[in-house]
Amino acid sequence: MGKRRRRSRIPMEPVDVQVESLSHEGRGVAHVDGKTVFVHGALPGESVRMRYTRSHRRFDEGRVEAVLEASAQRIEPRCPHFGVCGGCSLQHMPPEQQIQFKEEVLLEQFRHIGGVEPTQVLAPLTGPTWGYRRKARLAVKDVPAKGRVLVGFREKHSPYVADMTECHVLDPRVAERLTDLSDLVARLSCRDRLPQIEVAIGEATVALVFRNLRAFTEADYAELTAFGQAHDFAIYEQPGNETTVAPIWPASPRLAYHPAPGEAEIVFQPTDFTQVNHDINTSMVQRALDYLQPQQQDRILDLFCGLGNFSLPLAARAGEVVGVEGDRQLVERAQENASRNGVGNVQFHVADLAADNETPEWLDRPFNKILLDPPRSGAAEVIARVGDLGADTILYISCNPATLARDAGTLVHDHGYRLECAGVMDMFPHTAHVESLALFRRTS
């Protein structure tokens, strides 16, 4: 008979601790009897009263109950739900200090994981710190005990939906309607079978996708249509997987954005991947153009290209662009966007970039410049092949500094590249999420 795993007991009484530093997740780091404790809501240098929330073999977790001696950096969070809602983790820190923290995380990961240092640290890309979220998944829960339907983000490290009436990081066109959305769902026949509302916002259209696990009735459709008309929202339903998403009102909504001023228009569906922060995306695309300097003689490879967020602006200047993406539907829409904008020097291919396949057809000719924008897992499966292509310039867009640092180490130590510059982009203000870019030049 196997050994039964012993559960760690959580101490019941609060403990006073001295916070030493900040973890990569934005939690205060303290020690109690030699054991590391990660404290939500604490800042370095503070003395706080902490209550344990979880206990693990090698570390514990807790949350601040009272600040006994505050850091000079501490500010009053703007949102009354901060600390309960899991949407933000750094509202108690000024935005400029948040950026400095994220830059320190990026540089530390480069050193400790990749064994590399950028020759130049770029000035951070920043934008509006409030009302910036144009993509979000709002959880929905009918809670009879509260007498209402909860609509919002989930509580921090909890499956429960936060009881919130406002949100300061969500686009205000939706944030100001959380109570209205709660009232709307309460009037639907499937209020107990509607777990999520997905928000997707283009330049002119706000779309809401209602994930209904039970079919809407005619009365439901009337309620949803009236709500969309009253607030100028495009309303969709999703009774199954993403292929079942269909408009309710109007009959043919149109979601679109421009990656940068004057660039090709990108039309998308509400469940497609697009960047959360439109302002930062605009700056990011412009920086990519500035550093890649696409010319007519260039042949550029765009890996993990999605809808063509970078591919289409690059193709407006380069001789040829090849975009590769694993999601077939995104590739189809990228091709449609190219055709719609009259861009004829770009081609898109579907490929699983995490698979170790034989040389694909889109690698039949060399590229002199490469852009990568992988998911959080990074590009480990493709980075060696990228390094072997011998491109003069590689621009890596990252949403995870740890995997960026790992892949940077491979390019620098194994493939003869120099990490010329790198910097952070504040795609998610008030969170510990670090978005960054890194530019590599071939040295051998």
C-alpha cells in the first residue's frame, strides 16, 4: 500500500513579517522560521501582518491583513475590489515603479536563465494605465444567496467570481455596464447555465459573446437584442465550442483594428486572439518596423503570425513576407485580410511550430529577417531551426521573460547571435505580467 500524502497544515493565527523583496509574480517575499512565504499585497521593506492562505512543502503563501510599516512606494489602490478580484496584483504600486519592477524581472531572467545581457536596454513602451483592456473573459455566476448574478473576474487564486460593481482596467464602455450585465443575465431563462461573457473590442465595435450551455429562448433573444441596441453592443451567442459563435444582433457585426496608423485594417472574430491593449500594440508594431527596417530586397519570416498583426505592416514595405501560424482559422482570416487590403506579397501557412517536422515548404528559400511572437511557452521547438536559417536580424516578441531568456541563450550561445537590445512593454498595467521584445543581430 502506497504512502498517504500528508497535508500541510495552514497556521490559523496571523503573523508579523518583514518583507525582503518582490517575487516575479509581484508578491512580497518574507521568511518565517527559515521558510519562504509569498505575501500577496506586500511591498519590499514593509512590515506587515499576514494571514496564511496556503501551505506547501517548500514555501507558504499568505495575504496582507494590515500594513504595520508601509513602503514609501505604497499608494492607495484605485479599485475598491483590489485584493479580492484576481484581475490586478500591483495597484498598490505606482505605475512607474511597476515598470521598473518588470524591467528588473526581464534583465534578471536574461542573466540567470539565458546567461546573456542586452547591449542596450530600451526605454519601456507605456500607454494608458486605466481602461486599457479590450479583451477579457468575464466569469458569470448566479448566486441565489446574494440575490443577484455576479459578473466579473474571479477572485484571486479562487474559482469564485468576485462580487464587483466596477473595474478600472477594463474598457469603460463595458466596465460601466457590469451591473447592467448582471441584471440582464438575471432575466434570462438560462441564468444558471451561462458561465462566461467574452469581451472583444475593435476600433468601432464592442462585442459581447454569451457562453450559453442551454439554448436561448425567444424571450432571451429579445432581451439580448434589446440590450445590444440600448448600449450599442454587438451581441453573440456561443452554445458550443468556438465554431458555434454566432451573432444575435446585429446580423453582421464588424470587428476591426489597424495595427498602427495608416497600416492595413485587420478584421477579426470576437474569439480570435488579439492584443489586450490596443495602444501598446500600436507602439509595439511601430517599434518592430523601426528595428526590422523592412526594405524591398528583404524576405521576412513571421512565426506565430496570428491574424497578420505584424505580417501585413511588414509586407507593405518588404519584398516578401511569409507568415506561419498553427491555428487554421487565424491563417484563413489573415489571408482574407491580406486580400481585403490588396497586399499581394505575403503568404500564410498553417503549421504546428511545436512539432519537429521535416523541412516544410515555406522554408524552401532563405530569409534575411525573422520575427517571432510565440505563446507563453516560448519557441524552444523552433528556435534551433530559426538559428540555423542564418538570418541577419531576429526580433522576438515575448509574453514570458523566462522562456524569452531561455531562447535568447540558445540564439546567443549556440547560433552566433548578439542580443543587441531588449525592453519591456506595459501591455498589462497593474499586473505582474511582463511583455517584452528583444532584437538579435548575427555576428558569425
